[in-house]
Amino acid sequence: MGTISSATVRGLCRAFPGAGEPTFVLSPRGAAKVRALVDEFGAERIAVADSNQAVVDACDCVIVAVLPGQAADVLGALSIPKTTLIISLMASVNLATLRELTRVDRVVVCCPLPAVQQGAGTTIIVPADVPEAAAIYGAVGTAVPVDDEDQYRRLQCMTCLMGDCYERMRTSQEWLKANGVAGDVAATYVSGIFKTILTDAVGAGPETLGHLVAEQTPGGMNEMVISEQRADGAYAGLEHSLNSIHSRLSGAHDASLAPANKRQKS
């Protein structure tokens, strides 16, 4: 069991805390994370199976979260009933491959992030016509079902901005510390101000983000940062990184999509 699958179980246990709510049957893989979940929620909520096949035998919905390179060995060894719903959290294994490996028709690919354990995740799902998957991830945040894998891959690129966001926050925190602000104060304010800034964007419609940018006062300090970042190529660089990530997620990373400094030297 990995970070994302344990976050999913933790979020669902918190979303449905009452007695008699769904019981989770876990594979013995990832023993430390499995034990942590049992310790937190109790054996009446979390059962630990003896094997992967025992998980399949006990459940009508199975979440698969092994490394993509392990998919063939793990899934190929299982006998899975045709009526089972398979929810895959494997980033680079497509629907056709999953159907071939599992030999079932009801297969979904999802991309949750760790925030699902706090009930604050936003999870893309493909295909869109499996209400059970949308219900599971809707219970731990917002489910975003899409119709096809091309849309899914484009949206999946957004999840790769998580580290970039944290690095911007860390850079801001270090700038404050270098200029005399106490470390704890810097950390508290940076984390809080990013949350504050993003609040107006929650539940954005198609035009919301454009309006939020446009309403920054002309000549003001917010507009100044936008202009300077654009002049430095920051936003063009972001678009370039998204193209590069999409290339990698599509299974054939384009070497020409190197960072700007490498492209300029070639």
C-alpha cells in the first residue's frame, strides 16, 4: 500500500465514520501503512487479507495502486470476477491495458492526490460513466469525470504543478527568513496567504481565472509581478513544462522539450 491508496482509505474512513459503514479489505503489501490504518480506525473498519487474491475475493470494487511496472505481474496472477469494478491509480497504465490485464469490462482510471485524506482532493476520473468511482472520490473532495483519455492526460498534467507550487512557497519563505522574519512566522504566513489567495478561485467557472487576473489594479503591485514574471518568460516556461509533462505522460517523452537553457545551447 502506497501514499495515495492509504490517503484514499483514510479519507473515506473519515467521511463515513459511523458503525456499519463500508469495511476496507487491504492487501498485506505495504505493511507499515496498513498497520497505521488499522491502528487509527480499528479492525472493525480495516481488514487485512492474506493475499491480493483474498482482497479480490472479498470485494466488488478493487482499487489497484501498485507501481505501473508491477501491473502485469500483480494483475496477471489474479482471478477477477467479471462483475468487479477496478479502479486504477496507476498513472501511466491506460484503460485498454487494464482491461487486458484484468479481463473485466468495468475499469476506471483515477488520479487522486494526498489531500483526499483531508476530504479536500480534486480527482480526475476516466471514463465518466461510472457513478461508483465519482461517488467514492466525491466523498473525499471533488470528482471530475471526463469522457476520454486524451482529456484525462491533459488534466493529469495539472497534478504535476504540486511540487512547483511548494517550491514557490518555499522560495517565498526563504526570502522572508533571509530578510529577518522568524522561520515559524514565515512558514505560517506563506502557507496561510497561499490558501487565502486561492480561495477566490475555488469552484472556478470557464471565465473566473481570466477575470481574477484582469481585476488586478493597472500599475499596482500585483499587476507589476505579473508583468515582470511574463517579461522573464515565467509563464511561457510553465506552458513549456506542461507540454513536456504531457509528452512524458503520453509514453514517448520528446527530447526537444528540454528546459529553455538547454534548448538555447543546442
